[in-house]
Amino acid sequence: MQRRKFLRTAGVGGATIAAAGTLAAPAIAQSMPELKWRLTSSFPKSLDTLYGAAEFMAKVVAEATDNKFQIHVFAAGEIVPGLQVADAVQNGTVEMGHTASYYYSGKDLTFALATAVPFGLNTRQMDAWLTQGGGEQLLNDFFKAYNIFAIATGNTGCQMGGWFRKEIKTVDDLKGLKMRIGSVLAGQVMNKLGVVPQQIAGGDIYPALEKGTIDAAEWVGPYDDQKLGFNKIAPNYYYPGWWEGGPSIHTFIALDKWNALPKPYQAIVRAACAEANTWMTTKYDAQNPKALRELVAGGTKLAPFSAAIMEASFNAANEVYAETNAKNPAFKKVYDSMTAFRKEEVLWFRVAEDTFDNFMARQSAANKI
């Protein structure tokens, strides 16, 4: 690394050269303890972007500490199942986890607000709320009760609406469908539209679709969905995933372990998580276009949800929020912060970002780019 080269060569003269041996390693490596932590992921190794973000973060931490601080990453099922990561961190089975917080909405729906909620924030808006709008602090105030400290470590970008065995043209077409959907809140919204929501871990979705246990499923987007092979069973691919406009993936750290971690190590973990956060989004942005082209070329029927379905879903989501706010003060506190931030963000995005994006979309549709 450049900083090591600098330390080795910065000095000239007898005294400096004599001291070079003590400067050969970064100062942090001389004074900090050796730590070996375990991190359990909610994702299988085959999903190289979701799972890979944790490995990327661990690699950055190791390099920055000259391997003094090593984080060993385990895939879903190697220590605990994918949907039990929060429990493993909370009870001290592992020091860290990499997961989608909304998987644990059964404990409290406030968990969902750390990942994504129906008609919530897009990717940039979510990052802005977490880092600049007080979102991270509010969430970590909530997570204290679960012995968890959370840092954003990845965002998939806006997700797809999922794979359906039959065409979905009207709200009535949704009635009675059994659908895998990761977010409990989104499941509650879907339930108001007649869907029977199912929460199933990523690795179990394909066999559930294949056996007919479910009629539809959403996961992430073209790159991951192609890997999981959903197009082989359900030909109709809808968009957008309005329940996950910018879902944040988090590193959960046992709060007592985090508080005991030396401040330089805390700073390094934060920086590594931030780098992994960007890495995940950019990797999906780079890989999704090619995957989508291949899926469509292979027979996938790509279509947007109708305006009627989107409107009905939006109205149902607001009903769910009103009901939840009325009975869950913790949820309301975080939700009010997020929605106040959303109001300003959407107004701003309408001015420049959306105008530019929509213009470029029209040029693409006209085959000018």
C-alpha cells in the first residue's frame, strides 16, 4: 500500500534510516490488538454481489490493519440460517452479521425502515437520509434494545417487481396469489390487494416456485434473478419493485463488541462499510443491463405494473402506515423522519435528476443512444 512505501522511504540521514525498522509497518499495526471476528451472512455464496459485499468489507478492514483485524465471512446456513442473522448477533453467537434488516420485522416493524419500505426512498435518498438526515442515529437508538449496532453496507438499487406464472394486468389478477416477498410491510400491503405473502430465504425460492408452493416471487433484479433461474419457471417479469426503491443492506455488530472496539478500528470498519456500500450499487448497475437483455432474449416477458396496480398499492401502503403508526411509537418516530426527508428529496429530484433521466430515457426509446 502507498502509505507503507511512504513510511519506508520518507526519511533520509543516519537517524532516520536507523529508525526505519520501526516504521516499516503502519503505526496502527504496532499498537492495536489482534482480533478475529466471525460474520454470518443472510446470503449464499452464489450471489456474489450480496454475499460479496461482506467479503469486500472484510478485505478492506484486513488490509487497513495489516491483518491485525480479521473478519471471517460465513454464508447463510454455515453458522445459522439466513433469516437468523440478527439473533446470532444479538445473542453473541457471532460478532457481526450482514443482512437485510427487514427480515426481522416479526420482532418489530421498525426493523423494516432500515432496509426499505413500500414507496419509500430511492438509493441515493436512502444513503442521504442515513448519513445526513439522522436516519442512522435514529435506527441505532432503536437497535440498542437488541444489542445491535448497524452500519449500511450495500444497496441493490431499485429492485424488480418479481416473477409471476401468469400475467398480471389488473388488481383483480393479484387476488389469491401466493407470493414470496421479503418485506413484511410489503406483504401487508399486498395482502390488502388479495395476495397471500410468503417470507422465504433466497436459497429456498426456486424450489418453492418449482413445486407450486408459491405462484410468484421477487428477489432483487436481473443479475441475481438470472443466477437463481426464476425465468425457467415463471415467465412474466414485472417492474418496478415499489416496495424496495433503494434497499439498504446492513452490517449488524454486537453492540457490546462495537463499544469495546478501539476507536481506530471503529473508524476503519465504518470506512470499509462505506466503500462496500458503493461497491454493491455500482456492481449491480454494471451487471443488470446485460442480464436483463439475456433474460428477454431467452423468452422472458418484461412488463411494467399497470398504473391502476401502482395506485392501488400506493393507497394500500398508506393505510398500512397509518395503522402501524397508531400502535407502534418506535416505528412512527423513525417513519416520520424518513417521510419528512422523502418529501424534500422527491421535490428536488423532480427538478433536475428526473428531468434529465426522463429526457435520456426518451432518447433511448427513440434509438438515439
